[in-house]
Amino acid sequence: MMRFLLLFSRQGRLRLQKWFTPTPEREKKKIIRDMTTMVLARKPRSCNFLHWRDLKIVYKRYASLYFCLALEDQDNELLALEILHRYVELLDKYFGNVCELDIIFNFEKAYFILDEFLMGGEIQETSKQIVNRSIEASDMLQEDDNSDWYEVELFG
Amino acid sequence: MSDVVEKTLTALPSLLSLDSQPGSGKLSSTSKLGNLIRGITELTSKHEEEKLIQRELSSIKEQVASPNTSMRQMKELMVRAIYCEMLGYEASFSYIHAIKLAQQGTVLEKRVGYLAVSLFLNESHELLLLLVNTVLKDLQSTNLIEVCMALTVVSQMFPKDMIPAILPLVEEKLTHPKEIIRRKAVLALYKFYLIAPNQVQHIHNKFRKALCDKDPGVMTASLHIYLQMIKENPEGYKDLTASFVTILKQVVGGKLPMDFNYHSVPAPWLQIQLLRILSLLGKDDQSTSEMMYEVLDESLRRAEMNHNITYAILYECVKSIYTIHPKAELLEKAAKCIGNFVLSPKINLKYLGLKALTYVVQQDANLALQHQLTIIECLDHSDLVIKRETLELLFRITNAQNVTVIVEKMLEFLRLSKDDYTTIDLVGKVAELWFIETMNTVFSLGGDMMQPDIPNSFLRLLSEGFDSTEEDRQLRLFAVDSYVSLLQGEPGRLPQRFLQVISWVLGEYSHLREGLEPATTLRLLAKLLDMKHTSSETKSWVLLAMSKLCEGPDCVSLAQELSERHGGSLDTVLRQRVQELRHLSEDAELRASVLPRDAAQEPLEVDSSLSFLDGFVSEALSAGAAPYKPPHQRQEELAQAKALSLEPYGLSLPISMSSCSLADRQSPTLLSMSSGLSGNSTDLSHKGGSTTLKLDGVKRVWGKDGYLAQKEPVEESAQVEVPSPLCSPSRQGGADSTHSQTPTPTPTPEPEKEKQQLASSLFVGLGSQSSVCLMGKSEQTPQRFRRKAKGQGSSSGASEQISNSHYSTQSTVDNLLCNNLLDSTVTSDLAVSTPEQTPQLSQEVATTNGTCDAEQDLIEETDPGNSPSLIRANSTVTADPPAHKDPDRPKDSCLSSHLPAELAGLSHSEIIPLCSSQNLDLSACHVQKEDALLLVIFIENSSDSDIEQIGGGEKPQCVGVPVFPDGEEASGSRGAGWDGVLPAAFWGISSHAVLLQTSINQFHQVHCFLPSDLLLSMALLTQSMLVSCFCLTSLLFLCLGRPLCVSTEEYGTLWLAFSQDTKQNLALLNDGQDPLTATLDVLKNKLQLHVVDIIGAEGIVACRLLQGQPCLMHCRVHAGSLAVWLRSPVPDLPDCLLYHCQRALQEH
């Protein structure tokens, strides 16, 4: 089972966090700090797997963004790399040539996509098409009343 | 998808024409969030960012509170609040609004609301209760998107005790027509199974239906549950093996819809899940394994090496093949596969190859031999992760012949490593492969970070020695020599622990070295006393060693000099040691009787009741002396005598060193600690125990050759030429060439030669001829030297000894009670055995310990309400988890999973098997609730037949006994699986007997709930149970102490109101910048105290027992130590707390 997924930038700024097991706030902060320092210190082209306490950390860098996933002892590291990759593919399909800015400005979308892809620390849907279809289905409802929203923006 | 949505989808193109991109969210960079983000990126300093965010937060706060804010605006506000939280700023005011948004918004707003809730709130957050109704409503909604959202949030962070409320609705969704709903429902149930297994027990047959679902996605989801259940009980699911094999066959054969392909590999996630399940089922089971050989072969064949995902499948396949009952043909293929991994230029694959090698090397050492040169290369790899993995592999193949080289490599790594976790792990491993010189390096590098058992066990081993006395002498002699030379060098840089070890060894054994004048050693030791950073603990070790050594006129004068210099020390312990030293140096006869040479092994008999003093006491009493009063009583009288005391502390009370000076060969640490229990003479009994040093479990890696060899390790490795199958003549030649001038037969390039030489020294003794030499590092015996030391009964760690001592003093009382009980009520001849009597059982205790620790780790994460430090404090009495899985493991986790739901998240002690009869197994643990301490007894029917009232099958049942507070009806009696609840009324930290008595009486009351023979066995076992459950009453405070939050004013009022008080000096921690804060922090974390205020050099601290009696503590930094003054309405509480404070500080 996956324990947590973190996305952070090259400068160590957190972009997205997902905790699959309940973790106290203080612990979260410590983990985020540990992960960023540990992963950012890695040289390019070194191994994508790390040990941290009793967890296996699998990380991968996509452009300026680091994806960092924590696994339990029995999990398959290579498969985890593919999970990260599939997530990036999903983001890419949704945003169209995704970049860090997309995730910064639309982080809630990134969360929604993640929720369709993973659930409870396990993979839920591996098909790109299906995940995107359900995200777009939800988004459709949003587009419907987009105009009202702008009004609110203007007058609110 | 719902029909509505599907229709919308068909209308998609026309809508999209407005905005050509599907991810039209990009627009929002013009929104307020966009402004905020841009604002932040333009800032230059952290301070500016903070100001901006605070401004942002207050504006959000204002708007969310306004009644005019629409849900739509609220959604936008929530997104901004989430962003602020992600940057690390708290926006707790918005939590309630997030819930409101999820409750009241339209589908889209709801989605943001749920997202915000799942990001803001933790599982145990009280606001979550407000969410339950929303979730219930959404689960029943006709809008599929709402149902999906509800299921998602439920699997993300739903409070455990609320699961029953929604469980029926989630269950219902298993038969939903839409597969996505079914899939999410299965995953939600999987999550429930993980956090509260007993609540989903009744739907096991529905899981089976999910497994047979026509949608492969639903089936895949159900495999998560099956993996978990099979992990816990592989026997129960053997009948499914054929089904799993068939599924895997179909998947591998590409029978699934294209949707499931990932980069044209059919359903890799599903494949890997199935492989994991199969390996669990086939483990140690030949007939089951035989069913899967074919499909494993097929998987190996189909997974062509071309993409990461196929490597992932291959890796899993290889693991399965090596886990199940072996088949030669498959093993061969798997070995080839591992070879490909190891040799791969891709670093990730190399890493996994090494890992796989580590995994299989126990079964097939030859495989490592085949790749020895690659391994050597990896050992010098620039990536530390690879390096570490290689060391792990080497660790597994360590034997008597290659240990020197391997340890050397490990130490090299240790020098490079900066990470504490790695250091601790590696130090443990090295310690297992230890010997003196290595230990020296370990001590100096590992320093004060390592566990205290390592030096303790080291000394133990040294004093107990090996089988032959000559060997012992040499080992000790070597230790003495190396330490003397170390002290002559620069002792100032050595860690404290190492200095302590050095002093002890020199004190005990320096006489073995002829020609070494005691005075020389004394001077060396005396130098340590003058060093600035030597801690007072170390100083007393040094002085003790000196007392053992002082002989002859030189020494007397040195002792004189020392006593003049240190006689005025503020540290009372030091003062006493110096006095002892002076007296003993003057009186050789006395010294010989007090500190006999070479007596470390002889068990000391300690009269714990101090009866030898009886004559003296009665004489003194008859001569008119005042009877003994415990120190706090004296203090009190002193305070009463003085009408007005402006000084908060009287004379600092000399620590009662009642008999420490006589009990020699103890770590001084222990003594000063036990002195905290003023007036409690029984605590001395443990010293007898600890002096008979136990060595069981410490693996003797080091034979004669081992430690002799280490002077010149390289030569050693070259000399020992065990013919290994792969040692070609040329390699042997290469190995020789560096020492001798033997010309190399084949001209090999220099670096290559080095590698070959290293290889021959590393892999010596690994081949098939010498497979006997393979050290038993099998999974069943993870004999970590350091871990073992913590284990049951063999520890010299302070905590263990304390509990032992209490145990021994108490057992008489317990037995008495037990006998009474037997006389009055017992008529049955139920076979009952206490854990102590049954070796097999006590072994079980040992194994369960391991799991529970892991369990506790888990709890540490799952329950933020419980301070983790408490758990850490507890774990001093539990053993570390064994390095590998052991067969008993699932059983225990199974038990703990049967804790009632409301207790499952709380921290509990290890589950201790109490007894078992032919049909019943009893185990118990205690659970720490916020306001109570519960004793939970697991009753497990181990027979095939049903027992009336307990219910048949293997379902363990729980009985909860609230231990504290008094007489309260157990608050948690509603949970499933609770058979009976016993109110218990008793209180008292010192009155152990009362505690036991009451509990036993309570058990009689259970009769109405449970069958009588069961009760009988329970009552009989109360003794062992309570003793083990509470980790003895001395630890009660650790379980019961809770912070008491009061203001400084309230503290003042309380202080004046309490009568019982105690004063004592405690050690001050020096590691932080502010010793007072550092010390108080440690105490706070370990003992759940509340630090009320710190003013200058003074601090006030408060705590209480559950909801009951308070205890106040006033601390002041005074002359390098911490003067504490405790007050409480209960007489024993201050003493007890004081004792735990001392322990906590010592353990720190």
C-alpha cells in the first residue's frame, strides 16, 4: 500500500500532498522536510529508490517537479515508478502538455485526478481514458455555470 | 457514469468549442488564487511571504464568516485556504466551512468541500462527526458523482467509530449496477478492513462475490482485500488458489479488454497483485505451489525485457518463485533473470537485482558467487543507496572467514553516512559481527547515538568470556592494551559511552597486563576526570574503576590528591565515589573484600530487605535514635518546623545512596537512578539479577580466529584460502601477490586484481563445499545482537531490570493470592500454564513483542491524540521487531485486529499470551484511553468445536476491564465482540497487592457472562497477566499519567493546597542550548507532563493521573543540576513521578 505522495518543486516547495494513512500534522511537516532534503540532494541519474525509516521511497523528476511516493516494505518499486508515470500521463492528458504552472494554479484539479486514479492507497483505475472521462464528466457541470461565476467575480 | 452524464458527454464537442482545451482550468490564473500565487512568487523573503499570507488569511476569514458569502464564493475561498495550508500556514477557521460546503454546495462545490475536508482534517478530528450525515445523504443520492465523492472521502479519512453508521450503505453499493460504484465500494470496504477488521467480518461472502464480479476492475479491487486476508491467514484461502491461477492465466494471455493495458502490457497491476497472492499461498506448501508452476513459467516467458513495467512483473515473479515451494527448473530461470537485473546498466534494475540477490542468497549462495565481481563494483558505487544495498547483501553472506573484510566495508560506509537511521541500523549489524577493534571504531563513530545495550552487552561478553580461559585472557588483554593506547592518545574526542566502557574494562582487567603499573592506569583515568566535557555519569564510572585499581603507595597519594580536588564537587554521587576511593586505597584488605578481582561472573547475592542491618537498626532505636523517615516526610517536617520559608529549596537533600557503594560492578547509572525510590528497599533486588550477566542470544560470531585475525585483517583473509569453486588459480595468485613477492601467473590489470582479491576475501567460504560455514542468518533466527539484548529477560537495560525486580518481589504476593483463590473456588483441573512455565509459550511472548512494536509504530501514525512519546516510553519494555517475518506474526496482528473498534486506534501494550488450555487461548493487553486504562483480554477458541457463549470458530473475543478510574462503568461496552465488562474499583500506586486482589475479585463477577471453566483459568492467570500487562506497577505512571493543563495562577493556588511534597536533584540534560527547556521537553514527551511556564531558570510543570489526582512539579536550575520540588495531595505520587523523571532522563 502507498503511504503518501508528495509533489514538490526543485526549490523544495510543496505542490501537492496526499496522505493515505492518517498522519499527525507535526509528523507530516517532518516527513515533507525530510523528503525534500533527501530527494533534492540526489544526483541526476542515480537510483530512484531510497530508504526512509521503514518505508521505501520512490521518486522521479519530471521537468522541474519531483514526484515522491512512499511504499510499504512488500510493494514493488518499479511498479510505483509506473504509478507516478501514469499520474503524469493523466495530468498531461487533462491539461494538455502539462507543466508545473498548471499544477500550481489548478492544484485542486490535480487532486481530483489523483482521487480518480488512486483510492485508499491503492490503484483504483489504470485506464487513462476512464479516469479522464470521469474527470471531464464532473468538469462539464462546472462549465455549465461558468458565466455566473464570472459575474460573481465582477461584483463580489 | 450516469446516463445524464453520458448524455452530457455526447454533447461535449459543442460545449468545447467555447474553450478548445479540455483542461480549461488554465483560465483561473486570472482569479484571486492566481493573484495570490503570483504575489507570492514575486516576494523575496520568507518574512514578506508570511505577511502576505497572514493578510490573505484574515481576508479569507472575514469572508467565510460573512453570511452573504455564497457557496460559490465559498468554494473559491476554500481553494485559497487549501493553498495557504499547503504553504504551511494554519487556516483552522476554515475547517468548519469546508464541512459546510460539502454539506450544502452543489455537486461541484461539494467536490471542493470534500477535498478541503480530506486535506484539512485528520481521521480523529472531532469536526468529522459533522460530516457523517452529509456522507450518508450523498451515499443515498441518485447522482452518481455524489455517490462517488462520498465513497472517495469515506476511504480517505473516515472516523473509525462512525463506520457502523455508513457500513450498510456502502455494502449495498456492492450490488450497484455501475461498476465504478462497485469498485469504489470495494476499495472503501478494503480501507475499513484495514482499520477495523472486525466490523467487516460479516461481509466476507460478499467479498467473494466481488472477486467473481463480471467487471475486471471490481475483481482487481477485491484482490486488495484478499491479499490482506491471505497475509493474515493463508490456510483459510487455499481453495481459491485455482481461481487465482486461472485469472492470472487469462490476464497473461491477454484476455482482458484493451482498457486494462498499460503500454501494451496487459493489466500489470493486476498481474503483480496476483503474483503476490500466489506467493503467499504457495509458501511452504508443496501441493499448492505445484498448481502455480505453469502460470509462473508463462509469466516469466511473456514478460519480455523491454519496458519498466515488464521488469516490475519479472521482479515480482522471481520473488514468488523463490518464496513458494522450489522447483529446480523455475529457480534456474529466475536466477537467470536476477542475473540480468544485476548486470543491467540501468541503475534501478541493478538495485532491484541486488535486492533480489539478498533475498535469495540464503537459499542459494552460489548465485552471489556468480556475480561477485558485479557486487564488488556495486560496493564502490557512487550512489550510497546501491552501496547500502550491497552491504545488506554482504551482511547475509557473512561467515567466519570473510567477516573481517565485510565489517571493514561497513565501517567505511558508516564514516560516509550522515543519516541517523542508517547509522543505527548499521551499528547494529556491525555489532553482530563484532570484535574489539571494530567495536572501538564503532564506539567512536556511533558515539552516544547507539542503544545503551550495545556497550552493556559488549561488557557482558567480555566478562563472561568464551569457553576457554586462555582465550578470555587474550581477549581482555587485547582490550586493555588497545584502551590504554587510546587513552594515551586523545581521549577527549571519544564519546561518553566509550569512555565508560574503557574505564570498566581497565578497572577490571588492567591487572592482567604485566608491566603495566596500576599507577599509570590511574593517571590515565584521572586525566579523564579533569576533562571538561566528561559527564558526571562517566566520572563515576572512572572513579569506580580507580577504586578497583588503587594499590601501592603511589596510588594512595594520587587518591588523596583526587579527593582533595573533587571532594568538594557539587555532585553528591561523585563526592561519595571520591570518598570511597580514598578509603579503599588506604585499606587494602577492605578493598579486596569489597572489590574482589575477577568476580564479575560470580552471582552476587543481594539481601533486598537489608536484613543485615536489622541488628544495627534495633540497636540504634533502643539507643534512642529516631525511626527512619522517607525523605519527603523529613522535608515536610522541616518545612513545618520553619514558620516562614522564603527560600523555595532547603538544603539540597543528599541522594540516598542507601547501599550503592557496596553493590559493586554495577553501572553507577543504575544506582543513582534507583536511589530515587527513596525508602523503597525492594528495588535493590534487581542488582543481583543484572550481575549475573546473561549471554544467551548473543551470537558468538567471533571464535579464536576472529579476534586474533583483526590485527592484520588483510593477511588473514588471504591466508585463509578455502577453496571456493570460483577461485581460479589466477585469482588466488592475485590474492597472494599483494603480500608476498610471488609473481602473478596471469598478468591482470592492477584495479582488476584488487577487485579479484577483494572478491576472494569477501566470498570465501561461500561455495558449496563450505556451505556449512554459512552463518545461520535465516529468517527464523534474526539474532541481532543489539535486539536480543533488549529481549525478554536478557536485557541489562534499566527498565527491564526494574520490572524484573518488581516481578520478583511481587510474585510471592501474587502466589498467595492465587492460592487463596484456588482453595476457595477452584475445583476443576483445567490444564493451565503460566507463560513462565512453558518455554514454548514464552517464546511466543517474544515473538508477539516484535509485532506489537510494529503495531505501535502504526498507532503512532494513526492516532495523533496520543502523544507518540508515550509509545516510545512504552517500547522500552518491548523488544524491537525481528528483522524478518516470522511465522507467528500474523497471529498477533490478527489478535490486535480484534480489538473493539473504539479501542483499535488507541495505543495498546503488546498482546501477551496468558495461557492456553486444550480449547482456549487467553491473551491480554492494556489499552490507554484518554480517561481510562483498559485491560483487554482476548479469548480465542483454538479448538474446532464451538464453545457455548463464546461463539465458535476462530474469532477471538475481547473482554474489556477498565482498570482506572475507580468504579466507572466501562465507557466502551457497546463495541462488537465485548462479552462482559467489569467495573473495577481500586487505586493506589504503591499498593500492588490491592491491585491484584481487586482484579481477581472482579473476575468472579464475570461468571454471569462467561462459562465457568474459562473464568477459572482467567482468574488463575490474573497474576501473570497483571504483572505482564501493566509492565509492573512501577510503570503504571507511564500508562496513567496525563498532562494537566492549568494556568500559572491556578498552579499557584493548587501548589498551596497540597500537602505531600518531595524534593530531589535531577540530572540536567546538556545537549540543548537551554538545558532547562531541553530537560523539561524530554520529561514532557516521555511522561506526558504539561509545562505550565518557564521563567528564567525556573519552570513549573503539572500532570495528573487520568482525570484524577494532580501532581505539581517546580524545577530550578541549580549548580548544574535540576532541583525539583513536587507536590500532590497523594502521598506516593511525587515519589513515583520523581522516579520516572529520573528514568526518563537517564534513558534519554
